[in-house]
Amino acid sequence: MDEQPSLDAVIEQIAPRLRRAREKKGISLAHLARATGISTSTLSRLESGQRKPSLELLLPITAALAIPLDEIVAAPRILDAPVPQRPTRKDGRVLIPLSRHRGEPRAYKMAIPAHDEQPYLRAHTGYEWLYVLRGELRVKLGDRDFTMGVGEAAEFDCRIPHWFGAAGLGGVEVLSLFGKKGERIHLRTPRR
């Protein structure tokens, strides 16, 4: 896997990109200086790499050249490893990891077939967040027993004895976020 370029390497690429962009537009340093209010000597030092670029300098330059900032300051390309897609199967359930990172919380897609299993409540540390993608999900959480439909979400402390499975005749697909350290989901919704 390629490593992300250092900040210095990214900054070194700005000077030649500035010069190429200006020359491609056919604009002289003097014309660019007039259009931006930045002195010709400062522009020359930016293009030669003798002056470190700042947003205060780059924003008026890219505006005058009518180019996006990311044409001059390209974000380093990060080549992520593909999301692990090795599903695991247990008791007819298929669990597909969706998280790229090794830390928590972890994200999963879960496919649960419909069958006549008796709910077996279990408890462990952590928090779980469930979101129903397809079908109906039966959830037993302590003394509560309820069914969730498509688009509904639930969050719970896994120390409470719990079980969930397919409700009805069809299977169910669920997105699950789980964290052992007690991370909780914080929803941001627009104010009404």
C-alpha cells in the first residue's frame, strides 16, 4: 500500500502547479498581481517554491485564474485496503463486516433468515445500534419484546439481556454498529 505523502511533499507540488496553471491561462505575473493585489515578487517566489503558500495567497490566485483550489493543492491520494467482505455464518445468519478500520465501533450488515428459533437472551459489554434495511426485526430487550420495520433504528446497552431475529415469514437485513467501550450514537437532526 502506498503511504500518504508528507505535508512537505504536498506543499512542494504547489509551486509548479501554480506556474503551470498561470501559463496555461496565458496570464503574466504582472497581470495576476493586478488581479489579486499580491505583489509580483511574492507571486514569483510562490511559483519558484521560495515562499510557503497560505490560503490567504492561494484563494485569490485560484479565483483570478478561475480554477478550483484542488487543482493547485491536490489532496494526497490515499489507497485504502478494500473493505473486508469475508462473511461469517452462524446459525443461518450471515454477518458481513463493513468497517475499514480495526478499532471500534465496528459496522456490519447482517442477514437473518426466518425460522422458528426460540429467543435466547444474552448479555455482554458494549453498545449496539441496529437499523432495519429489509423485512421485520423482532427484538427482545430485557422484559420488552417489539418488532421493527424498514427504516427503524434502535440503540441499546448490551449488558441488558437481548436477542434479535427475523419476525414473520421473511428474512431480515440489518445494519449494525457495535462498540465494546460504550460508544453511543449521536443523531444530528435539523431543528424545526
